[in-house]
Amino acid sequence: MSAPIRFPARSPRSLRRSFERFARLPRALGAVLACCMLLALETVHALGLPPQLVASTVGLREVGRGELRWLGFKLYDAALWARAPGEQATADEHVLSIRYARAVTSARLVELSLDEMRRLGLADEPTLARWGEVLAAALPSVAAGDTLTGLHRPGQGAAFWHDGRATAELDDPALAQAFFAIWLDERTREPALRARLLGLEEVTR
């Protein structure tokens, strides 16, 4: 028969230290959970309305949100505020907010916008060139985590903000319509994202 296993004796002080470390574990887990909650709150805030819009857009509410990925890589989160969900959301003023997951230059944002306008049927190159100059002021370069917000007033124009700072006021209804159509027109390149923004499809949590 083998000898019985003997565990080394532990002093009361050693046992007390072990108990104290164990007792601190729930507090450590609580701190981790608190950090996660703060990060979640920051994410929600990042897609909120700029302060200047909170008071001026009475009646608007968030009707949908979604994200865009390319080859598995997240490009941005987007949210739409309007007075009503669905197809009627764009009939009145509405706000589109986009939080970028990676850096994009102003020139690239403008280039992509004009390319999408062409894809949607706009073929007047002199007009597109003029619009490109206007959009260059409205759409500054963004870093990961930055938010661009646009307020569209159909038939009037649009206004833009970068992380809450006003960048441009557009009094060109045609340009404003063409820009927001990139996401909200039924012919958009990303129909699933459009459906989520308009509240036609719930975001999978």
C-alpha cells in the first residue's frame, strides 16, 4: 500500500491571504463589467445627434441602425433619425449618422460618394465636379471612431457635422437628395443596410 499523500501545512496568515485574494475576485469582475458598460454607452453616444440638432429636430427619433462590412471587415455603423419609420421616413427631414471603424480621407469619401451617384444614374459630369468641391468641405477626413452626421431637409438642402462640429450647409436640394440616396434610395448598393436604417428589418443582436 502506498504512503498517504501529505499536503504541506499552511499557516493562518497564508490562508488569510488566499481568502482575501478570493474575496477581491468579485470586485475585479465588477470593475471589468463596469468598463464594458461604459464602452457600450460611448458607442451609443457616438451615434447620437449633435448638440445643435437635439433642440432643432423636435419629433425626430431613431428609426433604425445597422453596420456595413466588406470581406468581414467592419467599415462603419450607421443610424437614421426620422419622424416615422419605413418608406415615409425620407418624406420629411431626417438625420443620417455614420461612425467610421477605420480612417478615411476626405478625398476618398468624396470620390466614393460621386461614384455612387453615378451608379444611381447621375451622368452630368460638370455638375458632379461642382458637387465634389462642395462635398470636400462637408466631408472632412475621419479617423477610426469619428462620426459624420447629415441633416437632410428634402426640397431645401442639407447640413453636416463632424463629431458635433458643423462643417457645411448645403442650399442645393438636388445635391442633398443625391447624397442621401446613396444609403436610402431603393436602388442602393446596400439594400440590407437600407432596410435596417428605415426600420424595415430588425438588426440581429
